Amino acid sequence: MPRRRLQLSLTLAAALTLGGGLVTTAVLTVAVNRLEIDNTSLAFEQGTNVRVAALRQGMDEAVEVLNVTNQLFTTVQPVTRAQFHDFTTPLLLRNPFVKAFNFHRAVEDSERAAFEAELQRVRPGTVLREMQGGRLVPAPRRAHYNVVDYLEPMLGNEPAFGLNVGENGEVARALARAHAGGRAAATGLLRLAQDPAGKPSFEVVMPVYRPDGRLLGDTAAIVEVPSLARSTLARAGLLDDRSILLKLYIGAQTAPAALVYANHDAVDAASPELPPLRWLARPGTHALERFVAAGQTWTVEASATPKPYLADHLASTLLLAGGALSTLLLAAFVQAAGQRARKVQELVRERTADLKLTNQRLIDDVLARKRTEKALQESEQRFRQLVAMSSDWYWEQDEQLRFVAVTGHFAEKSGVSVGRILGKTRDEFVAGLADSDAGREHLDAIAAREPFKNLEYRALDDEGEERWYCVSGQPMFDEAGRFTGYRGTGSDITARKITEQRVHHVAQHDVLTGLPNRSLLQDRLGQAVAYATRSGHPVWVMLIDLDRFKFVNDSMGHKAGDVLLMTVAARLRSSLRDTDTVARLSGDEFVVILSQHEDQPLSADIVQRVMDSVAQPVMLGPKEFFVTCSIGVAAYPSDGTPADSLIEHADIAMYRAKKLGRNNFQFYTPAMNEESLERVRIESALRNALERNEFVLHYQPQVDLQTGRIVGMEALIRWKHPELGMVPPSRFVGVAEDTGLIVPIGAWVMRTACAQNKAWQDAGLGHLRVAVNLSARQFSATELLPSIEQVLADTGLEPSCLELELTESLFMSDVTPAVDLLHRMKSLGVKLSIDDFGTGYSSFSYLSRFPIDVLKIDRSFVNDITIDANDAAIVASIIALAHNLRLSVIAEGVETAEQLDYLRHQGCDEMQGYYFSRPLPAHEFEQLLRQRGGLTALEDEPDTPQVAVA
């Protein structure tokens, strides 16, 4: 009998030795660790102060460089460009952090023309400019200017030459501080005209006065902060020092937007080791220092570079390791001495316990044998009872696999009489057992005399009904190892199988229509393609989409929509062969798979028959509906249609049918895929076009037919793509509508057009009206009214100078909320017009309710007014109707003198079209305004109207 292992316990002497040694070691380690931390903190504080002082000195040097430059203008009057160049060149060489030296000259508006001429002699083409929205634009007329006159070096800084910095808020505030204090002042971070997205920079300015005390201008130095910081730290020998991380912020805050320099790239990115003793270390050292240079506050954030623990804590770590090791060795020695005394006593107790244990086991063996015999008897009794009460039965077979016994109320549970199976084997009772994989595996297991489990098979009961059974069995052998048969259990699983079949059907069929769903459709399509490959007969896939299903859902409710879907599903099944597959893909989309057979060739008549069956009237409640469908057909095999893309290509063809007016069918061609890919390509490029400033606006003049003068313009968007060139709106506006991108694009158009109109008005080019189209997406957006108000407030444009063009289809579907929205838009003071009037669903009752100012006659009526009496009558009626409702009328698409003459005689108010001008870029339209272009007035009554320049 094995001896019980001695329990190892720590003696009192060893425990005291271990505890005392560990406590002493811990106290000494903590003390040494504190000294190390204090030394590290002191070194960090000193290093931080040195770096802050170096940066402060660098800032002061930048200010001193400007003071030196300013002295030139104080001592020399006047200073020439050559003198400025000669004086600043050595300063630029000695101070590489200075990007440029400027002299900003104070210029009155009366001096502007002469001053611009002087600038153009230095650099041809130079005019006064300003930074607006991140772009350089010609400076509008102002009373005073503060212009970059002298600029060194000119190379690389050309965009800043002639720049009016007086409107720059940062420069203006710094110059005001410099005037008040009589010393140099620094700006915040600036976006430079010559480098709008470059390195962080600021400007130091100092005023220059004439001898009579009047302001002549100011001198300025453009300083690149990263270059200044690096050169300053390099002179102090600190640039390559990796011990402290520095971040320099402009201002008193440490916001990310104010960060102008950081030396992170000089630090090894590898993470320091984290030893088990990291709890002894204090969190990383960190400091914030601020100083003021040239009136600007600068913030320096310093933090110690993470280092391996042992780098600063080697002494405490060695002390801890040595003390712990010494303590453990001493405690082990004390423990071993005490353990030897206890071992002798333990051996005596162990021998005594072994003798008692042996005696008790003899008694337990006798009792266990008696309990085992009783348990076997009870187990046999329980088995018989469980078999009688459960849904299973017990069976036995002899060595020839014939049934010799069946118990457990077999006949009642299985529906098969016992006499029907006794003396037979299972394969005699179950027909076709060897035809299935599971049956063959079962027969192989029987032949190998192996157990089997959960064999499922079908058989007919005594009533002739099909039932399912599940059996499991174990082989039996005698004492000599000879096979004597099988025994096992069986059960009726018919109910479970029926449930599984129902679940399988639900998983592969649409709940509403009972048609195969997407999962079963893919399986049927695979079978059809395999058949086509073997037989060489084609397969057609039709994708069917109902044309007016959304209208039924919206007007009658979803219950009516469900009735319509079930009706269409039944009509599709009845119009096709039993061998064809009809499936519901999603919503109101159905898919049909047609396979050609020897006696049933496929033809377009089949597709037409399907369309005719769907188009029959449907009674939904008390109303009769006519619902048509659009069908796309993809054939296999066919060029450009792989088997796994049939549904996708049928979908492309279906959308082509929709585009051609619905209620028709189209066969897929590779050209349709190119059109689809073109849409995807346009959509992908369109998502980045706004961020990349690829859109431009062209303006088409609107001319008053009485005076011949330009009174407004329509803003028309163009897309200037770097690879596709100038993309017309017809290629991308529809895509923008579908994707929702039309909302931000339309907002950009409105803001840009209003800002441009305001700029032209400020330039004295007339009180013009600009017309902007509103899309359906914009009209339904909740933020439309606030966005219009914001644009008018930001641009300063009078509301009456903005005209919003709306199409009839925007508000004809739900008139009441549309009327309310139009009145709220009108309350802003803007003009409202209906575009393409007469081509939609015009209603006089609606027109009388809308607060409209202008009707625009569609070009489709104007084209033929001189040759088609009907179009001429329609145009005359629209003009008379508008005037009776006190509305103005604009005719679009006027291209001939005859059209213009007819419109004038009918009293049309305004026109736009190629007869007067095509849509023009902003600079060409401005030139037209400056030339005072217009039509000859109505009073002249010329035979052939001419464009005149007043």
C-alpha cells in the first residue's frame, strides 16, 4: 500500500525569517526607488526649462530680425525695392526659418489704379487680390488697402505679391496691437496665399510711419514655426536629444488644431519593457510651460520619453532581487531543519493509518458485492418498466439477422403487427434499404459485426401509410466470442419527419405567395444551367418588376399590396409550364427560369404572354387597378452572360426596360452592362467631386424683352472632371438624385451662386436676380429653410435677388404640405418660379394656391411656335394665364429671331436661350455685364432682332 505523501507546511521559525527578510527588503527597495524617481524628475525639470528657454530665445530672435528690417524704413526714406532686396537677402540666409520678408503698403482706393500699374511693372498681370474661401480672388473696391508691395524672396512666394492683407483678421489684430504698443506683434496661425496647405506659419508685423507721423505701412516677416523650433533646438544641441518629447502650441490652449511643432519623429516607437515591478514606478513626468513673444502666447508641452524600467531603477531592482533571494535561502535552511524532526513522527502515524485502512477495505468489499447484486436486479426491473412506458421498443435478431423477439408494445407504437416481422431480416421488411447511402453504411456495419446508431428508414404500416422509424443496435457474442445476433431499440419518428419537411418547405418558399424564395431559386438555377450544359438547349432568366406597386401600397395600404402580389404570383404560375420555376426575389420583383425542351422552343411570345397575364385588371376592394410590369431577360449560353451572373444581367435589362418607359421587356446585351458600369463609375467619382472642388457654375442671362437689358441669370452646374473632362449635367444629375448626393451639391450651387451675385452687385454691375434649381431631394429635406436663411445671411445677398426654380412634380403628389412649405419659403423674401411649365401635371386650382412669382415656358413649346399653331396657341395661353394671375413669364430655349418676335408680340416678359447667349463661365458672364450687353429694345421693332452692346 503506498504511503501517504507528507504534508509540507512552513514552520514558525521559517515563517518569521521569511516575513522579516521580505519586509526589510521591501522598505529598503521603496526608499531607494523614491530617490531614483526624484533624480529623474529633477533631470526632466531642468531639461524642460532649457528647451523652453531655447524656444523663447528663438521667438525673440524672429522678432529682433523684424526690428532690424523695420529700422531700414526708419533710417532710409524712401526705401527702394533694390535696397529692400539687398538688405533682406543676408537676413534670409542667416535665418532659414523666415519664409519671406514683406513690406505692406497702405493704399487708398483713389491710388489703386496707379498702384496696380506699379505692381504690374514688377510682375505683369498682378492686380490687388484677397483670400476668400481658401482661394485668391480679385479684391473688391474698398476705402483702404494694406497690400504686399515689397516681397523677398519673390521666388516661391509669387501668389502673395499684391495681396491685400488688411481684410485678414489675424493680421489686422496683430497690427492693431503693434500700433498700440509701438513694438512688433505676432499673428496666430495663417493660411498663406503661396502655401495654403503648407507648414504652420505666423507673421510678425511692425508699423512704419512717414516723417509727418502718418502710417506708411508695416514690415512683416513670415516665420515657419517647425523650422524655427528645429533651428533653435539645434543651436542649443537639443534637436537630437531623445530624452524629452516636446509639443509647441500657439496660444494658451493645447488643442490639436493649435499644435505647430512636435519632435515625436525623433523618438523610438518601440514600447518600453514593463517589468513586474512597475508598481514601484511613478506615472510619466509631464509639464506645461507658457511664454509670450511679440504679444502672442506660446504653450510648450513636455513629457519624458518612456524608457525601460531598469534604465532609471537599476539600484532598487538589484536591491529587491538580492534581498528576496537571500531571504528565501535563509528561510529554506530554517525550514529544512524543522522538517527533519517532523518526518519521523509522520512515518509512525502513516504506518498505523495504513493498517486501519486495509481492515476497513475488506469490510467495504463485502458490502459492495451485496449492493451490486441488488442494483443489477433493480436495473433489470427498471429497464423492463421503461421499455413498456416509453415510445421505444426492444428487439433481438439471431445470428442470421432474423427477428426473434420484439417487446414494448411494438404493434401499438409502430402500426406493424409483430407476426409481420418475426422470422424476417430488416432488408426484407424495408424495401430499397440498399439504395441509400445510410442504408449501405448500415449493411456494411452489420457485415462487419459493428454497432450502429440512429438508422432512419421509411416503411408502410399495416394500413398502407408511410411511416418513419429510427433504430439502434449492438452485436451480441457468447463466451467463446462467437457472433449470436443483434439486439437494440427502435422508435416511430414520423411526427418529427413531417415537422422537418414543413420547416424545410418554409425555409425555401416565400411565406406570402408560396413561391420559391432566393435560396431555392439559386438551387433551381444551378440545375437549369447544368441541364443546358448537358443538352445544349438555352435557358432564359426573366426578372419581372411591377410598375405601379408602390402606388398601390401608398394609396390602398399594405394589405392591398399583399393581395396584388398573391394575384400576380398565381397569374405567373398559370401562364407558364409546370417545369418552369417562378420565384419571388424581393418586394415586387419576381424571377422566372425557362428551360427549352425538344418540343417546346423558347420565344419572345412567352415573355409577351407573361406581360399580358400580369396586365389584366385586378379588383382591390371597390377599385379596379391595372398594373403593368417591366421584364429583363438574360439567356444562357450567350456572349457576356456567365451562369453566375444571369440574375444580375436580367436585372440590368429590366432597368433598361424601365428607362424606356415601362410596360415592355428587354433582352440583356453587353452594351447594357457598359451603361451600368458607367453609372457606377460616375457615382464613385461623384462622391469625391465636391471635396475636390471639381464643380463649376455657368450662368445663362435672362433678358427683359421690353428694355432688352439683362435682369438676371440662371445658375447651371457643370462638372470639370480631371479625367472625363467637362461632364454635362445629363450624365450625373440623375445619379446624384438617386444616391442623395444632390442635397450637398445643390447646397453648394445655391451658396456659390448667391456669393457670385453679391460680388457682381458690389462691383456695380447691376441689381441682378439669380435663379437656382431645387431638386426633389432638396425640396423634401427638413433643413431646406434653415439652409436658405443661412446662405442669405452668410453671403449678404438680398432675398429678392434669389429665385428658386421648382418643377411641378415636386409638390403635385401631396399638395397641402407643399403649399405650406412654399408659403414659408416665400416669407423669407425669395422669388419662386415653376420650371418647365406645361409639361407636367398642371392644375389651375393648384396654381392659384401656390405663392409663385414666375412661370417658365418649357423649351419644347418654344421650339415650334413659329411653325406649329398648337404650340403657338399653348404659349399664348400660358402668357395670358400668368398675367391674369399677376405672374411674370420667362421663355426658355429661344434660339431664333422669329421666336423672339412672336414672344414679344404676345407680351412675354423675359427670355433666355442661345439666341442671346449660351451659359457662360463666371468670368465671361462678368465681361458681358461690363460691356452692358443686351437686346435691342421693343420700341425699335426691328425686322430681325439683334444683340446690342450699350
